[in-house]
Amino acid sequence: MSKKTLANLSASDLSGKRALVRVDFNVPLDDSGNITDDTRIRAALPTIQDLTQKGAKVILVSHFGRPKGVDDKLRLTPVAKRLSDLLGQEVVKTDDSIGDDVAAKVGALQNGQVLLLENVRFYKEEEKNDPEFAKKLAANADLYVNDAFGTAHRAHASTEGVTKYLSPSVGGYLIEKELQYLQSAIADPQRPLAAIIGGSKVSSKIGVIEALLEKCDKLIIGGGMIFTFYKARGLNVGKSLVEEDKLELAKSLEAKAKERGVDLLLPTDVVVADNFAADANSQTVSIDNIPDGWMGLDIGPDSIKVFQEALADCKTVIWNGPMGVFEFDKFAAGTEAIAHTLADISKKGAITIIGGGDSVAAVEKVGLADQMSHISTGGGASLELLEGKELPGIVALDEA
Ligand SMILES: Nc1ncnc2c1ncn2[C@@H]1O[C@H](COP(=O)(O)OP(=O)(O)OP(=O)(O)O)[C@@H](O)[C@H]1O
Ligand SMILES: O=C(O)[C@H](O)COP(=O)(O)O
């Protein structure tokens, strides 16, 4: 990236220095408060370990959920425990993110020690990007590292405001890797480049489809949004999800693909259900044969074959959004088949990028996560990046 990164800082820049490190430890918890997926914590380890090895005093700051004021259920205590297990060293945890107690605990840190501040969103000033609050966060540190890719699309005090008070302000290794895949690999791709876009609604993916249409050779569309395209073509879609106010948009996206010579592939058959339920009755029909009263919940076997053939020669593939209602096993086959196809082409050297959100959950569910080139830790942030938007948490960093 054109921004300064941690790789640009040597041990002499870091030894004995207090580094404020923004991480995204917004991880899912079960009803008993146990962490169900620690991917985001693991993803921050290279940055944390590089800093500790170079003798920095590491002060981690993260949000957790969307609290309105202090909320005991959204304290970062379980995260500190998991991080400590992963690092194999004690992580000092504070009960606040600013103030005298924090200053005392930071003051007591030895080189190479790690401290985790309490959930920064307990202060409303965080999301307001309040300059006084940013100044207080910065007061305990000498330099700033942003490695919170999942929150880089937010202009908050700990992601953006704080850079005005700390120098240098650099990106961490996770941010660097996310940009390498979600930006560089697509800006200058090894071709053919395919984009696979799924999920429920076309309205939430307009920006990303339009941006990718400018770059890709093949655009594969699945998920609930296909029915808006079909209805726009005049097909009967039964009770399937349709956005009536996006019919013209669907037509214009198809026209744009044609104009740009992009091969736009929609499913040829679908699995329809008699209601939206895991145990619904189902049947596979061609797309011009959807019965009244039934709804499409997955792509069919013929579509899977067509998509697999289209992907076979691709050198770069970016995937965002499931092909069907993969949360129900009966309607997960399309999404799982795409995950397997990407794992196969990955083995043959293709770059496969999973752009956040539910497709990440789908790839993890089938145990293929480690076979992809890159799995983004950002949902909203990865979509905004793919749409070509600038992320405030990255814009604010020092130029390289
Ligand atoms: N045919 C369909 N009908 C209705 N819902 C569908 C259909 N296909 C997929 N979905 C639903 O779409 C949802 C995912 O859509 P969304 O647009 O949120 O995707 P995403 O971008 O991967 O996720 P996120 O919003 O977390 O980034 C899933 O919960 C899935 O069940
Ligand atoms: O989970 C996420 O997408 C990030 O942590 C950002 O969280 P937010 O949408 O609450 O800002």
C-alpha cells in the first residue's frame, strides 16, 4: 500500500516505545459468553508479536459490539484471556480505555508486554470521533498502529481521530494483507478474473457489482438476488425474494455487462421450497419453470456445473455472498459446491479471495478456510473496499 506500515519500522524505532494498536476484536460470543470464532484475534497476532519481539510496549484498543454506554456483557475480559492463551504470555486488562488507572498500568509495562484496554465504545465519544477523546487515547502512547481492518470503514476516534496526535501512524500486517488481496490483486489481476456475488438482496450489492463489472471477465450471480434479475427478464419467480423497485437496475446491470464484454452468468436451475424452513418440501426446477407458491432457496445442480466450468480456468476469483440459504442444510449444496470449486482452483495456483460476511462462514462450515488464498476479516469494510471507496482508517495513516 502507499501507506507506511509496521514493516517500515525497525527495532530501534520500536524498542521501549508505547504503541497504541487498534485491533478489531469484535468476535462472536455464544449465550454463555464464550468466544465462538477467534479468527479476528488470531489475525492480529503477527502485528502484536512483531511489536513485542521488537521491544515495544503494546497497548491494544478495540470495540466490541454496539454498546450504549458501559455494558458488562460487552467487556473485553474473555478476549484478553483468549489472546493471552494464543500469545502464551500474560495480557494486562484494564477496566477503562482512558484515565488514571490506564495511565498507571501503561506506565508499569515492561518492553514486550501487552495490555488490552476496555471496550472503547463504552464512550459515545468514540463513534463521534471526538478530538478530546482521541487526544486522551493518544496520551498514553508514542506511536499508532492500525490493524483493525474490519473497522477501517469507520471514522472513529480510535481508528481515525487518534492519528492526528500520534506519529508515526502506520498500518499493521493484517491491514497490509487485506489491501494486498482486496485491492491490489483485483486492480491488477491475473486473468481471467471472476467475481461471484450472492447473498439476499441486490440492493446491498449494487456498488460492488458495478465496481467489479469494470474489472472482471466473468460475473457469477447467485443467492436471493437472482430472482430480481429473472423477474426483470419476465420470468415467473413464485414466492421467491424479489426487490420490485430494483427491476430496472437488474436490467441495466445486465446491459452494462454486455456492453463491457463481461460474461454474466445467472443460475440455469434452482432448488425451490414450499416455505422458508429447514425442513420445507423441495424440488429442483429450471428457472423458467418455478411453480406458483414456491420460493427459490438455492442454485440447482446444472447451475453448479455451469459455474464450475466457468471458474475452472480463472486465475483470480473474488467471492462475496452465499449462493443460497446455506444456514439450512437442505439448501446449502450450491454454496458448498462453490467453496469446493474455489479450493480446487486454489490448489492449481489461482488466487481465491473470500470477501467477508456470510461466504466466510460458509467456507469455514465446510472446513475449507485454509485452502483459500485470503479470507477477509472485514464484512462492511471489505464491501466498501471492493466498491472502490476509501476507508477512513487507512486514509488517515502516514504516507509511505
Ligand atoms: N434464495 C435466497 N432467498 C432468501 N435468502 C437467501 C437466498 N440465498 C441466500 N440468502 C440469504 O442471504 C443471506 C446473506 O446475504 P447478505 O447479503 O447478508 O450476504 P453477505 O454479504 O455474505 O453477508 P454480510 O451482510 O454478513 O456481509 C444469508 O443469510 C442467506 O440465507
Ligand atoms: O463486525 C464488524 O463488521 C466490525 O467490527 C465493525 O463493526 P460495526 O459495524 O459495529 O462498526
